[in-house]
Amino acid sequence: MNKHIKSVTAETTDLSRRSFLVGTAATGLVLGYAGVPGIGEALAAPSNFEPSVWYAIAPDGLVTVTCGKADMGQHIASTMAQIVAEELGAKWSDMRVQLASNDPKFNDPVLGAQITGGSWSTMMNFEAMSRAGAAGRMALTEGAAAAMGVPASELVVRDSMISHPKSKKAMSFADVVKSGKATKSFTPDELKAIKLKTPDQYTMIGVSVPQLDIPAKTNGTAKYGIDVMIPGMAYGAVVTPPVRFGATVKSVDDSAAKKVPGFIKAVTLDDKTGTTSGWVVAVASTYANAKKAAQALKIAYDGGPNAKVSSQSLLDEAMRLQKQEDSGQFFVKDGDPAAAFGTAAKVLEAEYTTSINIHAPMEPMNATAEFKGEILHIYSGNQFATRSGAIAAGAAGIDPKFVVMHQMWLGGGFGRRLDADMMIPAVQAAKAIRKPVKVIYTRENDMTMDFSRPLTYQKVKAAVDGDGKLVALSHDVVSAWPTARWGIPDFLTPSVDKKGPLDSFTVNGADFFYTVPNHHVRAIKNEMAHNATPSGQLRSVAPGWTFWAVESMIDEIAAAAGKDPAQFRISLLDGAGKNDGGAQRLRNTLLAAMGLAGYGSRKLPKGEGMGVACVSSQERATASWTACVAHVAVAPSGEVTVKKLTVATDVGTQVHPDNIRAQVEGAALWGLSLAMYEKATLKDGGIEQTNFDSYTPLRMSQVPEVAIAVIANGEKATGVGEPAVTVIAPAIGNAIFNASGARVRALPITAEAVKSAMKA
């Protein structure tokens, strides 16, 4: 999906709603960065050598890499530094990292928009950062050659030193920078022509070096959004309506709030970006008093058009839409499934559902806004700086070029901080009182107003011939369309039936690598859910629900055909046609997971079973090949215990082995949490779960054994943050069937559902 990212480019904006959504700060305003601490001086000190906008080498030899991705604990800043260091030839102890702002110079035509999601960061930045590192090495080598009076071709670069073995002369990176001899620059064509190292030449890539961000995060010097302090700053606490979206404020009585010490003002948001509706922010001198004032406000609402909508309403509407033959657009349209169903030996149909799910990152959502003259400064951790700057500008009613974004470390994101709603109350409160304002959400604010993973309904129909071969599959996916909500046309995908664009981020994964001659996938937008529960991208995005349906149905087909589900998958992964290459890699990961888990090698006790699933997440064009074998025990009561998860993943080139394993393990446990424990419900237009007593993610005591096999074969680096999320639920569901005969088709999986299916 690279073209989607690269298409989010700079444009001059007006103050229309569209400009708030798709305009960026990329038009730039140099004066906006002139007096910003940490921007300008740190990135462009005159004596530094800057081979690339993404890193600089100081006269003391320290190499500071600027990361244009959000770092939410996945150590992506350190990964970018490791990629640069490999080609640059720098010593790891000389490397440093910092986070990029929205300075126009960071709008890289190769790397595209500053967005962190889709497990794209390493995959899409590896080559560009490698070339930047190599260019720096070549420029330093040329400078050292001039200083030492020797041919550049005879120099060796290693550990921040440039040496000439014949003459025994040597210069450090620091020496070359101080000499001023490193002056070579590269055109885009020259950068593309640089010959990079081959995997067998790596000395840094593939090594679990110490993560550069950990010292600052443990000694308190790393600053998160919630840590921001500005002299004279006030605090804002938001009051959100009982309806998730569509409510309006009729009146605000602040008489009781005025009795709270330090109370300044109650600001009713006028959000022309359409991100929030019906919000009020209470502003006071301290956060504690802002919360007290917020609780004291008496607000009357008009609930709006979604005030009576419930989870059942959304599901009923989804089922109604799916039954309409003209609903939605086609994402895949190969062959003629309808004809194949008419002549098939056996036809199966099943419905799969997933519930609303909430991000709930540990650091509360927050933002601090300050106006300095006509320049708006925003301090916050966010995953989509390109869009967030425009949202902040929209909230202020100014051109995006007057917004300076200060990127902070993120205390968790998982897709939640792709949205910029937290900036709107901060901006409008700061504008109203003419002082800096920090807004911090309560857990209740965040849960009830999350841009959640949408409720989904999927109908799958499949056919097998007399030999038990899968000959046709149709798959309808009904949900809100999270990416369409952003209003960025380039993030949408043309439908294959030419009916208009669709949100491929709701159906990715349904275009699997199995060979099925007749295969249709239809994406259907649930407008009711889209409006009542504005949805976002939660870790794993569409493959979190599409593979739940696909991999469960594949098992159901295998069972109906009397075949082993793993072997049945292997037969479908023959690499025919468009599946060439990808199918083989997926087959290999499945075999690796089966081997590590001992699948089929021993008889399990009664009530226990193993289930398999294999996926090509995140997207077909940017797949990470991942397979899981889940081992479960099912009690007569329907209670399920997940005993072990065995996950194999093909990552191509692994930059940092320990970090990859940690990411895969974390993703697998997130997948387990979604599969077994997490569920949010909508009633009277509002999310019912408000904290972790009612929304219950996986607890430490529920963590099973997790075994991981990483396949590193030197191919292009793939993403690892999300794929393992998507393979867990179907593997568990399939294991439950093998343990008890119960087929479950709704997430989360409950004991009641399992027991009911066992009886059936």
C-alpha cells in the first residue's frame, strides 16, 4: 500500500472540512521552527555533517538519527538507527536517536507521510535508511581520503573509524567532520545507484544491540506527552456526552464549577473537523481542580441521531445489508462462485462476528496547546503527524502551515494515536483563555470515546468438489469503514467492479494466498455503525477479523471433506498464478509452527486439542507470513484454557532478533486477549464499558506458554508488530473444535458459546 502513504502530500489549504482532514503542515513555515527548543539547533547545528535529513554527525562523532515514526515502545527509533549504522559503519555506542517534528524538511518524497501503522515502518524504511547510511559513509570516506592524501578506494570504514591499512593512517568520524572535508552530496538517482551490502556482509543488522531509547525511558529524561510542562500552563478536563457521536450541547450551567478553586472557564467545543461532537472542556489551574470543575458542570444534551443505537442494532443492520445483492463493492472477483455452488458436491455457509474493541493504551490520551503569536504549538504523541497537524489547525481555524507539532514518546498507541481528537479540546481551550492548556483524558473519557475496532459481520460460503477440493468461496465483510472516515481519497482502493472506491483496510486478508479458482470478496459499509461508532485502526486492522472468518472456514471445509486441516491448507498453498512465491513462504511458516508444536506427533488427553491457522498479514502487498498452532483444553462447562501458543513468522531480514521476538510475543498475546476476553458493547448510543473492571483485557495470570520461531531468510524485511495478532483467534477456535467438537464463530469466545456448541 506504499502508494497510499506517498500520496498524502502537501497542499495549500483553505478552512473547509476537507482541508482539516487531508491538508498537512507540509506547506511549512520556517519561522514556526525558529525558536523551538530541540528543533533547529539540535538537528541543524552549523558544524554538524548532515548526509541526510534523517541523521547528523556532530564534531564529537556522535550520530543522531531522527525517526519519522512514532515510537510507542516498539523501539522503532532504535531500529532506524541500527539500519543507518550498518551502512554508515558507525560504532553503536556513538548512535543517538530523536523524534521528528512536522518541519517540512521531513516530508520525504521517498518515505512519504509521517504515519506509523500497518507494520510498515521497518519494511518501508529499510532501503531508504540504508542508502542514507551508505551515502554518509561514502562522503566521509571521500573527505578522509582528501585529508590523508590517499585513494578513497583503499580506505576501510569500521566502528566510526576510517583507516588506510597501507600507510597505517586513520581518522575518526569526528576528525573528518571537524576537518570540514566531508562535503559530498547525492542526487536521488545517485542514491538509488548505491550498491548496498548483502546480508552476508552485515555486522550490525541481525544483532540484538542495546536499545537506544531504554536509558532515557528508565531515568526519566524521555518525555511523553503527559510529561509536558509549560510556564503558566492551565489544565483541561473533558466532559463527554452519553452518546459516542452525534450529540450536541444545548446548555452549560457552570455555577457550581465556579466554586472550585482555580476554575477558569468551561469551553464548549466547536469542532468543524467533525472529529468530536457534544464535548465540553473545563479549564482550571490544576488538573485535579479541572476534574472537579468538570464533574460540577451541569450540561444538557441533544442526543442526536444515534441516541438509541445499540450493538444489536449495528448487527441487525449489517445482516440486512449483506442480504442485498447490490450492497458494497467487490475487492476480489475471480471466477464464478455462484455457478460453482450449483454443481458442487458440498456447500457450506457460516456467519462470523467480532465485537467492538477498544485500544486503551496505558498513557492517557493527552495534548498540550500553546499559541505563540500566530503560531500554534502542539505537544503530543501521535502516530499520524501529517494528518494530526491539519486536525489541530482545523480546531484552531488556522492554516496548517502555522502549526508546529512537537512529537513526544508514546506510552502505547496500537492505532489509537492515529487520531488527533485529544488535540481539539487543548487547542480550543488554549485559544479561549489565551494561555497554554494541557488536556488529559480520564480512562472513562478514552474508553467511551475511543475510535474503536468496529463490530463486524461476515458471511462466508464455500464449495468443494467430489474429491474434497475447494472450488469456490464467497466472502462478504460488513463493518464501519475506519479509513474512509479520514477523508483521504488516496487511502481508499478502487473496487474491481468499478462501483467506486472501497476501504481495503476492512477487507485485507480476505485476498488470501490459497488457490481457489472461484473467489469473491465483497466489502460492505455499515453506514449506521460508521456514524454511531466512528471507528479507527486497532492493532492488526482488518486481518484481525477477516482471517478469523477465513481460517475458521478453511477448517470447517477440511472437516467436511474429512481431511486434516493443516494438510488441507498445504494443498491449497500450491503457489499457482498470482499466489506464486507468497504461498510457498506461508506454507513454510505453517510447517515450522507444526514442527515446533509437535502437531500430530502425539495423542492428546481427552478434552484437549491443537488447532492451526496461517495468515499473510498485514496486506497482501506487504505480507508477513505467520502461522500458529494453538493447544487448548476444554472443560465440560465450556471453559477454555489456552495451554500453549506456537507462532512461526517469516520476517525476511531481521534487524534486531530480540526485539522481533518480543514484538511477535506481544502481538500473539494481544490476539489472545481479543479472542477470549475483550468486548465492548453499545447501548443507547454510548459505549457501556468505562474502565478495566468491565472491559477486561488479558491478565498476567491468563498468559499461556508462548513459543516463537523466527524465519530470517535474507529477503526484504517485513513488519512484525501486528501479524501475529491475526492468527491467534482462528487457531484457538479450531483447537476448540478439535478438543470438543464445538464450532465457535463469534469473538470473543465465551464458555457459554462453547458449551452451547458442544450440545449442538
